[in-house]
Amino acid sequence: MAEAAKTEVIKKKAGPAHPSGDKRFKLLEVTMKRHQFRSDALIEVMHAAQELFGFLEVDLMFFIARYLKLPPSRVFGVATFYNLFSLRPKGEHTCVLCTGTACYVKGADALLDAVEKLAGIKAGETTEDGKLSLVTARCLGACGIAPAVVVDGTVKGLETPDSLVQQLKGWLPNG
Amino acid sequence: MPRFEPVLLKRIDKPNSAALAGYRADGGYTALKKALAMAPDDVTNLVKDSGLRGRGGAGFSAGAKWSFLPKNHPGPIYLCVNADESEPGTFNNRILMEQDPHQLLEGIAIACHAIRSNAAYIYLRYEYGRSYRVLDAAIKECYAAGLLGENILGTGFKLDVRLHRGAGAYICGEETGLIESLEGKRAWPRIKPPYPAIEGLFRKPTIVNNVETLCCVTHILTRGVEWFKSMGVPPDPNNKRDQGSYGPKLYCISGHVNKPCCVELPLGVMARELIDVHGGGVWKGRKAKAVVPGGISMGFLSANELDTKLDFEGPGKVGCLGLGTAAVVVIDDQTSMVDVLYNCCRFMSHESCGQCTPCREGTAWMTKILERIRTGRGKLEDIDLLYEVANSMGIIPGTTICGLADGAAWPVKNAVTKFRGEFEEYIRSGRSSITPAQQLMAAH
């Protein structure tokens, strides 16, 4: 009962989810409600927010902080601590290269070299036209198929620079 | 030697091995039934007697850990399942979770009964998307079948299992870091004591166990202590601190081998046998130069140490940190150890949580020194400098809160002592293994 009353108070105080009227904030509010606005659900809420918005804008983090009754510094601190939270918009497609030890000894560097050359960006960056983001990851737990690459969420193993370039070429203007 | 019959991996090749119906047809959840008929303390003692040691890396006795919980605590008591498998080279938990989630869930239920807990959290790394979907479906199946929730199997035992996903941080594998992360904070390890068994998640008594450890618990219940003790290596009578290494273990073999795989064997298999028999030998007919015995933070075995037994004590005898996660990464003789070590240090420096200065600065310095060597500007003194930095960070010299720094220091210490000649030769030759693209990567 007490929990429900608390939720009611938050609703009254907050009014509509977000002044911009963006429906995604409403969806995020529903997620937070499902977690009963508990502060320990912060990471789950931020995953939901990133799925909805693509990345974590400062405004979005303030929104989360207010609803979970946390200082904005805490939300920002968590966002910058974990690898998977992004404060910048991501490209339309992503290519994640594993640089774990097993992948490294099997030539992950050559893959990175090839993609960086092809796309003209460094690891951690997105092409200017927003088509491709290049990310390096710690061990993905796919050491049996090293070197492993994740292209748009699909794990692919035993890649060579040529096979990888073939897959990414279509997304790039100079490809 | 007769072929070892896998136990933990027994069901993985079956079609639809993740479904509850199949698991029950193979005798699943009888161990839970058996456990629920026993008193919680008896289950704990059984696990203690079996000599089961934690599979997550430290090798601490699982039963002993459970018995550290305060007696007659009013509760709640929590069980956290460490499924944040991030040690480079390790992928056994992923296979267990994706192919046989009910084996794990049964182990969780037994453990919760033993420690009188009604709530378990599975902390799963976010990268394991398939594990998440499989586990989520398996948990739902269990609730529907009355194997989770209220009144499990009609015994009045109540258990809720929640699946929590991380957000990508190596340090979440450290037990108190994991707890902090579950509470929705930065995964900063806590100062111990108090240990989690006294004050853990939400400041309540908490037990943190690895996925593989809990899977073993299921089989100890069904097959008994004698069966478990029939495998592995008994304690060394000359070493009082050796508790023995019993039971089956999943070894992950990757790197420069013909057949990278995950294989289940009794503890104490030789590194050479793993590579030659199970991994199909070193690729391209080359020889192994170095072998990582259990995830990179455990250090390196050199080529003439391949007859080391991979049990909890074996790697320690040849200067490695321990067995770790038993992830064997083979490095062939064409690969530069300077480059491999640089890869390790870069990883550790990125994943250091930044709380303790020796680790935050030390890992970064070691990376920078190796960067200098790799650009051909290294000095011979750099080798001793690397050793000095590595020797002054970690729990063992007593300068940090958690073991990440030890794990960062060990490969450095091992590499510069066991492969010193190669480092000297590299520096003297003044060559550089950096291509322009790698320089960009180093800048990242």
C-alpha cells in the first residue's frame, strides 16, 4: 500500500512525463514504475533508456535521476563507469571487434587495422554520415571462434580482414 | 586411461537441451527433491565434505563459505550467482547457461535451501544475450511448474530467482563489485571485512557463487560425496594449506590450437595433454611458446612447464597466480610476448575501477612502459621497472582492495622473469611492432 501511495505522489509532483511531450519518456516512466522507482534498478532503467533513445543524453539522465530520487551525479557516474552505456549517438550499424587475448593472438589487430583504414575512423568513433560505429570490446566469451566480431548484434567468428571488409563495405561511401 | 564421461556437459549435445521437459526426463530436479528432504545444515556439510572449491577463480571451499553465514539470522539472506564471466579466454559458463540452464537453476535452488535464502540474483553480463533469453525462459518454465516461487515441490520452501544484467565491466566479477553493481551503483569493490557472508547485498548476509560451482552442487547431491572425491587430486600431505582439488572441471582451450573447445575433465589434467589431445595440437605445426593456465590474470606457463597439472595448486608451483578459471590460451612461437603482454596490460588498465591508486596508476604505467618498448624506444632498465611496478600492487603486497591488481601484475611478473631474454632482445634490436593503425589503437 505504502508503495502505491508513494508512486501516486511522484505522479502528482511530476505531472506529464516530460515537458517535451516525447512519448518515449512515458515508456521509460512505465519501466521505472515496474521497478517501483527503486534506486537499485538504475542499471536496468538505463538499459531501457538507451534502448529507447539510442544513447544517454544529459537531459535523459536528469529525468532518470529525478524519478529514481538519485543525485544526477550518481546517474552520470554509473553511465560513465560501464562500457555499454554511450553518451554519444551511435551509428546506424555497429561493428564490435573483440580484443581479448585469444582474439588478439589470432589477429584481432589486423582486423582493426583493416576496418579503420576502410572507414577512416578510429575505434570508438562513428563515421561522419552516421552509418557505422566501430567499437572494441573486452573478451566476448567467444574465444573458441577467435577472432570474433559482432556485426549489428550477430556474433561472427574466424574472421579475416578480407571477409570483414566485405561485410562492411556496403555501408560506407568509399567501400 | 578410460575416457572420462562428462557430467556437467552431459546434456549439451541433446536437441532442445535447455527445455524443462527434457531435463526432467533425464532425472532433473531429483537432486532438489533430495536436498529439500534434508536439513539445510546437512546439505551445507555434504558440500563441505565433498571438497568442492569455487570455480570462479579463487578456489575457496564452497561449503565453508556457506557455513560462514550468521546462525539464526532473521533474514533476508541472498544468493548471488556470478555469471559475469569476463576473464579473457573463458567461456564455460556461457555454454552451461545456454545449453543446460536447468542444471544451474537446480543448483541455485539447492544452495538457497542450504543457506536458508528465499531470493537469488543471477548477475549476467550484458554481452551474453542468448544466455539471457535462455535463462529467462527457463526461469519462467520453473515458475509455471512449481519449481520456483511459493511452496516448491510441496515442501513449503519459497524461492524467487531474478535475472539481472550488467553493463560491461570486468570488475563486476569481483564479488563485492558485483554486489555494488546489483545495487545499481558503480562496481567499486568494498573493503573487507565485513565479508559478504556477514554484510553483503542490501547490507544483508550474502553468498556469491560461480555458475559452474552451483552446477557441481546439483551433481554432488545426486551422485554423492564419494563420487565427487573419486575425481581430481588429493591434498599434498606436505602442504597443510592444500585442500585438494576434487571433481570435474570445464577447461576452455583457445588461441593457437587446431581445435579450440571447451572440455570437461577431472581436475589435475596436464597442460600438455589439454593442448595435444583435446585441443588438437598447436596450429600450423608450430610449437607453443607460452600457455595461459587460467585466464590472462593468472600469468604464463613457459614451454618447458607444460607438464604442470592444472589443479588448484599446480600453476602456483611454477610461479603462476593459480588455476583461475581454467581458460587455457595457447600462444605459438611466432608471437611476440611483448605484444601479448601489452594486450594484457591494456585490458587491465582499461578495466581497473580506479578506486585504489596503486592499481589505477600501476596498470596505466605498465601499459605506457610497454607502449614505449613497442615503439622501439625502450631501455633495458624498463624490464626491471615493469617488475617493480607489478610487484608493488595488489592484495598480496597489501596495497589494494581487490584482486584485480594482482591479476594485472601477475602476467607482467611472469613474462619478464620467464621470457626476460626475449624482452632484452626486443629492446636491443630497437625494432617496433607498431603499425600506424596500431598507434591509433594505442591512443584509444
